[in-house]
Amino acid sequence: MKLRKIVLVVVGCVGVVFGAIGVVLPILPTVPFLLLAAFCFARSSERLHNWFTRTKLYKNNLESYVKGKGMTRKTKIKIMVTVTVLMSAGFVMMDQVPVGRAVLAFVWVFHILYFMLGVRTIKAEKECA
């Protein structure tokens, strides 16, 4: 049981690092890594989970989605563009694997439909300076 907690903490920390990098690097998706971190911390350490849910990184990228409110248009577009670029690269590399291309195309279509129709779009909160 202790090994499981250690693995979850390590994977959660890696998710936070990659999520933070994804904020500034458009090719790296932010939200999936932060969701991974939230999942791992919630299952491994209450202290880490509480810390993570109070960070600006969590509040800016996940809080509204986790609470069931939805995502801002900017966040949804960023996710869809990132996944489209990454899946396009995989699609091109699978020129000899038609089944792989079909699976990627199906996943891509599902992904776009999910974010367009399944995730509610909310207005971005304007920050007061």
C-alpha cells in the first residue's frame, strides 16, 4: 500500500511539472497533466491534494471544469488545437497502418465533439489588478 502511495505522489508531481510547462509551451497539453496530478494527489495524499487545489495553476486551468461549470473558450480551443496537432503527427506517421489511422481519426472526432458539445463553455473571469 505504501508503494502505491509513493508511485501516485511521484506521478502527480510529474503531472504538475508537465502541466506547468504546458502553460507556456503550446505543444504540451496542460489540462490532462493537471487532471492526472489532481487524481494522483487525491488518492495518495490529502495534504498534497489540498495544496494543489489552492495553487493558481489549478484554479486557472481546472477548477471550473472539476466543479462541473465548464471551461473557457480559450482553454477549450487550446486543448483542441494541441490534440489535433499531436494526433495529426501520429496520423502522418501511420501511413502504413490504416487501422491505426482509423482509430486516431475516431478518437480525434470524439475528442472534438466532446469539447464542443459535452463541455459547457463559460465566460472567462476578468482579473482585477
